Amino acid sequence: LYIANGIHRVDAGDLMSSLPWFAKALEMESGNAERARMHRLRLELAVRQCPQVTGFMFQPEMPVDAIISDDGRRVLIINKDNTVQVEATETQMPIGPRIQCLSNVLHGALSPDGERIVITTTKGAAQLYRVNTAQPLGALMEHAARINAVAFSPDGRVVVTGSDDRTARLWNASTGEALGPPLEHPGGVNSVVFSRDGRWVATSSHSGAM
């Protein structure tokens, strides 16, 4: 049973959750040298394929979210004290100053080139920032209620937001200017995503509509 559960998780691509099952199988048959050897080999092969920890990023306050850039070189960290920081994944060193937000930070996104971030707060607004200077970029992107989701287009030219005001909106990712009218939904919008070619936006709402 333990081996079957572990293999099922490996086949599903969830290597980390297979480890407790393989370890338990080893424990149960530790008295059988031949079978224990096979269990150790299986466990070792699974561990080798798991993601490896390369370092830790320590923050002054407890992190509540982290978003990694598409190229894997930068990570945006959102902290409980409403500060955000971009750090290099390889060196764990800060890139640009820490940004202090005046209201509660909900979500964030990194531009594909890692040079800009967009932050949403409980005030129903999103703001673009330059990573290297921590300076605001363009106008506030405002909704009538809190913003639940935000994303950059694959080319980094457009930002999409989804809000409890039952709309999704597209914005110029350099100026913060709205691109067209709000996209109305039957309920609050809780997720937004661009297609890989940037031609389409998919959204979902609390009403169950997509």
C-alpha cells in the first residue's frame, strides 16, 4: 500500500509527497535486508529528482507571499509589514530598495523582464514600481473594490487586474492608463491570466463564471 501510494504520487509529478510513503515502506520492512535495500534505492532515486534547496531569503518581517520571475532570476517577496522586496534567486541579495506600502498589500506580479513590479492593496488600487529605484511608475490603477488578482502580459506591455467590483481591467504597463472599458462579470473576479501569446485573457469570478 505504501509503495503504491508513493508511485501514484510520482506518476502525478508530486515527488515531494511520495517521500513519506517510501520512507514508511522502508520502516515497515527494515528487518528484511534485501527488501530494505530496494526501498532505500527507491527513496534515494525519488530524493535525487526532487527540487533542491539552494538558499534562504531572510526578511525583517514574516513573508506572506513570494512570486518568482519567468526566467527564475528574481523573486518578489511580500511581507506582513506591507513592505515588498525583490531579491536575486542565486545570491539572495536585494535588488533595489525595499518598498513600503501605505495600506495592506494583497498581491503582486513581476514583469517578464524583472524590471517592474505591480502591487495591489486593500484600497482597491494597483501601482507599478521600478525595481531598481522603488519609484512609482505611472498612475494608480483603481477599482471600486479590492483587487483580487493581477498579472503582466507575456510581452510586459499590459497589466490585467480582477476585482470584487465585478470587473477585470486592462492597463498600460508603463503608464498605468486604462486600456478600454471595464470587462463586466456577474460576480467578483478572483483570478486573471494571459495566454502565452498574450492574445487572450482568462478570468474567473465568485459566481462560478469564466
